[in-house]
Amino acid sequence: IDSTGIGLIVRAWQKLDADVDSANGRRFALCGLSEQVRRLLEITGLESSIRTYKSRDEALADLRGG
């Protein structure tokens, strides 16, 4: 992942989370990240703003409130 990838992640996150609508409950999360991508999110400070999960099932369960 390079700066283009980080830019895409940030734009998607901003688009979905900046205007979270309680009616549709859209929230942005990343799952199944490699250790390198996880480290990059940590270095850029994004890990404190963007939810990350080890697996898709874990992400869906949390985002659905379960």
C-alpha cells in the first residue's frame, strides 16, 4: 500500500463516516489487514480513527451491534 492507497482509504472513510445517518447506520471499517498495512495505519495515526478488525465476521458483528 502506498500514498494512493492511504488516500483511497481516507476518502472512503470520510464519505461513509463523516455523515453517519442513524437511519442507515453506515460505518467504515477495515478487516483482514496484513501486518504491514496495520503498521502503516499506526504510523499515519489512522488506526485511532478507523476501526480495524482481524476478520470480516468480527467486523460485521461489531458494526451490527452484536
